[in-house]
Amino acid sequence: MACEKLAVVLVEPQGALNIGSVCRAMLNFGIDELRLVNPQVDHLSRDARLMAVKAASVLESAKTYTCLEAALADCALSFGTTRRFGRYREDLMHPDEAARSLLPIAQHGQVALVFGREDKGLLTAELDLCQHFITIPTNEELPSMNLAQAVVVCLYEVKKVRGELVGQEHGRKKLADNAELEALYQHMRQSLVHIGYLDSQNPDHILRSFRRIFGRSGLNSREVSILRGLFNQIDLFSGQKLTRKQIREDNA
């Protein structure tokens, strides 16, 4: 589970299937705190459990409240979702913008993503309890999304931004640090000069292009090791097997 203090709040949800689907989406993206405000159905019903699948723990631990004010009482920041625009619904954020705003706060204080009723969303008085508003850009022919789908979109953006903040891209491991990359480039310089690929008088001219190529790729530690292995084989077959100590000394 994520370390963030992030809760999903559903205001007067009307469908047990939707509640169960929301629970599944939450577990998909590493969020386990569900708050239900005056649910219109039994959130522990068979239908809800069927849709929750393996996220029954999220469903069973959900807290219920009689009003939104009570559900948000401990929150440092709340984001209300809406598809309506108007005088009191300005400065709307898209889900990715909201994710970047909420994650730093959620490291230390409670944050809530608030979703409204399936048929009419959040009322203006309920949005008044939220500090920021989120809207999902959709087709004007059918702008309103299914409740569970809206939760999926918002939590996906939170998960994506969370990964970026810790150096992950699309599920990759943490990116290699600068020391690893510089050791790779030094090794490349030695190996490629030795086989005549780089000009010994100006090896950095082409090497800078490799730096840009690999910089765009965002290498992780495993990928750096694979490339180092490749240059080790080049060294072996070219008759110059370099040790790391030799590489450091030659480039000192």
C-alpha cells in the first residue's frame, strides 16, 4: 500500500455494483481508505462484493458518515469532482494536475478525493467543503462519466504521478543515478576509442550523442549493467579487458 493519506469519498452512492467497482479500482492503484456518505444501498451486499472481487477488504473496512462535512473533518485538503461549470465552479483542475497538487500534502496530512451521486454529482454546498475542483475532459455529447470509471481515471493519474516522483516510468524501477551513468560513459569512451569507433583526439564529440540518446531513454540500474556487460565483451574480444580501477585512472 502507498504511504499517502489519501481517501476516496463517495457521496450518497446509489449503486452497490458501483461501490464494489470503486473498491476494486482503489486496490488496483494502492488506495485502501473508502468513506461513504449516506449510502443509498447496502455497501456490503452481494452485488457490491461480486464487483469488488479481491478488494473485499477495502469494502469491509469502509467508514460511513451521515454528511460530507463529517467525512472531511480530518482532511487537510479535499478535491471535489464535477462536470458542471459556473460562477462557483472555477479554476478546475484535470486529474493529472490534481495528482501533482495532492501527493505532497498527502505525505503528511489527510487528503480526500470526493465523488458525487451517479445521477447529479456533488451539490454546490458540498463543493463548498472542498478546496479544489477536478473535472475530467470528456466529449460534450455525453460529458458525465460512470462513477467507478471516474474514480479509475483519477486514481490512475495519482499512481502515475506517484511513480514519476520516485523516479519510475511506466512501472520501471528507479532510474540509475548519476554516478552509475558516468561510470558507463567512461567505460564506453575507453572501449570505443580502443576499437577505433571514437576519435581518440576528440572522443566526446560522438559520446555526447550517446549521452543524449541514453538520457532520453531514462536508463535504470539493470539497463546500465546490461550495457556495461556489452562493453566488457567488446573489451574482451578486442584484447583490452579493462577493470573499473583502470577506467577511473585513465579518465582521471
